[in-house]
Amino acid sequence: MLKKENYIQNPYDPASHIRKIFVEQSCLDLPYTKEILQRAQTIPVETIPDRTVPQINAGPYPRSLAQGKQNLFLSANRGSFFKPCPGTREYCCCDYQVLNIGMNCPMDCVYCILQAYLNNPWLSFFVNIDDLLAELDLAFQSRNQFWRIGTGEFTDSLALDSITCLSKILVEYMADKKTGVLELKTKSVSIDHLKNIDHGGRTIVAWSLNSPLIMAKEEFRVASLDERLQAAVQCAEWGYKLAFHFDPIIYHQGWQEGYEQTIGKLFDTVPADKIAWISLGALRFLPSLRPIALTRFPQSKFFHEEFVMGLDGKFRYFRSLRVEMYNHLLKHLRSRAHPATCLYFCMESDEIWQECGFNPGDATNLPQALDEAVASLD
């Protein structure tokens, strides 16, 4: 077990990639904006009119994505912060709720769906935090249900946390919310602001994992596998629940040994009884993603495999290959996971669940199973 306060030496901070900050005029005097600018005081700042976007000679999209990730845009979210996860009726959904804290990510993964989903390249973060918290207040007051809330749908939950310190605000807000849990999902080790917080057991810190080859060749400006697992150990020592996501699972030479190695290292490092859930999801992507990703990352090979169009309008591996990959990972996960840990698929059919050894009804009962996984760790 790692020593406390020494979870990693000189961790890479994705926020260190930012070269300039743009601020909407109306957001400049917000207390939260001032806090962020104070923490990022060595980064140049430019104020721009409301409802505009930074103007930088970055070239056409998608080539401008690389430069867009170096420029942080502090703005107001004029839409809703709190929405159901955009799942699809054709596949089993976990009833997740998305808290939209910003758009885009300073890290860069070849398979990232945001490359095709976003219509501008800029790294955006919403600073009208009072409106965000007001929406959460309304949600907790208006419905008698258990909320599983995540901030990692349109950005990484912690990649900018060294300058935004948003995690501390959200964790402290959730500490007394017995009818909800917050999941912070990341590929970083930016966990310093999670220390010494009375989190009340209402926050789960989660990491996306992959095979060593995929993490080395298809993920850029991210923490290594060892760094992620060491950070997870530290969070467990601080009393946080943990979660892990093998998504996307990518077919590649040596994939069996690669994922087996990652799973082995996971359970050799992290206490199994602290893990609330582990998800699995095979690679799936919008048709528009492939040309964008191959333009930006021409050395990448996995987009050249054979795919079939899924019911959700995304390309997927053929069913037989998905089942083969899922069964291989599940074999090793089931042999070492704690009985209370919920193993589940993200966006798969009930038939796939049953082919992989789950009982009939497990897929449709997934929301309840995840809620129970949280309760079992209380």
C-alpha cells in the first residue's frame, strides 16, 4: 500500500497545457472567475464580448483542435447544466444524470467522441457556478429519487481542477445529499483539491482504464496506468469510493494479454472493497469521427478494422467480437472483484448481457443495481 501524501512524484497536470485564457465580459467580475484567474495568474488573459468565441488563427476544424485545447474559454452556460445522459432506447441505459461543467478537454485521445460532437475547438469552462448549484438544488427538492450524477460527459471531470477547484465545490455540496452520489471521472491525477474534505461518502472518484498499448499509443497528455491507480489508492485512503471504466475496449494485437495485465495491476494495487462499479463498453463512434481522428492522428490503426452500424447510428465491432472481448475481460474481473462491486455494460442490448453470463433482467435492472452498489459501501 502506498504511503499517504506521496501518491505520485511530479504528476503531469493537463491544465499546464493552457497558453491563454479568454473571459466573457459579463463573467469577468464573478467571484468564481476571479478565483480561477488568481490560481492561473501566470497565464495571459483576454476579455471578449459576450456570446462570442475566441478568435485565433488556428486553421480549419478539425486541425484547429490541437490549438483549441491550449486556450481556455471562461464563459456562462446559458442552457441547462443538469440533464439525463443522452443514451438511446435501443440499448440498456444506466439512468445516469449529466452535470455539464464545460466542453472539450486539454487531454487528447484518438478515439474521443468530442472531436466529432463539438462544433468549435475551444476548451470551455462554465463559471456561473451559482446557476449550476441552483439547478442541483431544484433537482434534489423536486423529485424523490436517487441521483447518480457525473461531470465527465463533455469533458474530463478533473483535468482543469488545479485551476478551477470545482471538485471541492461539488464534493462539499454533495456531502449531505443522501439521495444522490457524484462521480468524478478522469484520466488525470489532479486530486489535490479532494484532500481534507468532509465528503460524506457521497462522491465516487473514477478512472478510465485501457490496455497498456492503447494508453501508450492512443491517449496523449494523460496520466499513466500506474499514476491513475496510485491516485485511486490515495483517494481510497481519504475515504472516497472508487469506480473504473474500461471504455472504449479496443481490438488490437495482443488485446487479451493487455487487458488482462491492466486488470491484474488494478486489483494488485487498489483495494477491491472500495470499488463501487466497473463498466465495460466496446469502441463505438459516430461515422463523422473516423475522418476527423485519422486526419489528426494518421498513425492510428484501429479505425481500419471492420465495423457495423449500430441501432444508435454509431459504428461498432461485430457482435461476435464484442462478446468475445467482453467475456475475456469479465472472466478476469469476476475472479477478483468484490461481491458488492457492480459490473455492467455501457450501451449494450439485453441479448449481449445474457450472452456474457448475466441473468435475464440484469440489464433492465441496472439503475437499481448501481444504486445498491453505492448503498453497500455506505
